[in-house]
Amino acid sequence: MPFTGKLKHCTSFFTAQTQFALYSLVSLKNMRVLGISILLLLCGSVVAQDNPYLPRFGLQSSGDDVLVYWSTAGGFTCADLSVEFGLDSIIMEAIYRYPGICGSESVEMSYQFLHRSVPENRTLFYRIDLGIFGKSKLLSIRRRTIRSGFRIDPHPAGPGSIVYFETTGSIDVEVNVYSCTGQNLRTIRKAGLRKIALSELDLPGSGSYILELTLNGVRHRERFLYTAN
């Protein structure tokens, strides 16, 4: 059957145990690039795989805030995009709605939203809602405060991340970085040290590391993930 303009199709299936609803909305420009977007609802719950309209979606902690970033595929536009947030993976609410039309008819477009003053020491859940075009996968991030002795921002960690220490005055500070097998990779000792860039630690590459901070004889140790550029 040839398509003209926008196609709306809705089919319902009923069985003794479940009720399914299938909704799809296809425009010629979106179908040409990405094919048909399908959203399945099973007994009132959304069942969705990675959304083809969002080639990139991620989270990054930054101090007291979380940066939500995403991109839309070339050839796709949407007027209903919103960022959803929750303290668990079930109850989500919209905390940001993109004003106007999101996306482009020709190129991939990038966007970001800064969620300010997020709750401390909690796992935070985010996803992108594209309205009739479905939802993104669910992502989570944990905001850690500096009460454990130090904090790494942004996190997940990279060469541009900074380690902030809970220090006052000129107390003795010792920093040790270990590989996941326990090998000591770097030791730094300095009185009054307040922060250090991960780029100064000369980490050998992407992977899991252990950072140990000693403040006046009290040790704080934590594992972190590092992604080299």
C-alpha cells in the first residue's frame, strides 16, 4: 500500500490473559531514514528497546548537578520531546520539555539539559520521551557527595575530571592510585592539597581503578571507572 503524507495505524489484539495495543506513526521523511517506529504497550506498561531516533543518550555528573545529553537522528523531527526523571525505575515525571521542534530533516542534532541540585547519595534515573515516537532506554547515575573524603567530577571519569578532597588548612594529604589488581600506579603527597586533575595521574588507559586518600592518617578508598579519550 503506498504511503501519502502521514500514516496512522492502530491495531488491537485480545487474548484471555493479555491485551496488546500497537501504535505507529510514520512520516515519509522519517521512514526513509529510520523505518517505522513501534511502541508496544503490554498491560499498561511500556515495553521499548533502544529508540532508533536517539543515536546518543547519556548522563554526566557535575558538582551538585547532572548533565543529560542526547542527539536526534538526521531526518527526524519531534514536537513532544521531554526529559523524565525519577528516584526509582518505575515512577518517572517530566522535568524538562524542549521548546518547539526538536531534530532536523537532514543532519543529526545534539542537545543537553542540566538538572540542577539533584538529591545526594541516591541513584537517579533518566530517560527521554519522544511522545508518539516512544521512549529511550532508562539510564541511571549515582550522585556522591564529598562526605566519603573525596569526590570525582564529572563522573563517569575521564581526563578532564577533577578529584576534590575534603580538606581544610594545610593538613597532610596522600593520594594513591591502584590498578584493579592492586598495583600502585601513582603516589602524591602534599600538605593542603584540595583537588587534583585525573590527567595528572597518568593513568595507562580506560578501566577500573582504586583511589585511596589518606587525610591525617585516616584512609578513604573508592573504586572508579575511567574512560580515556
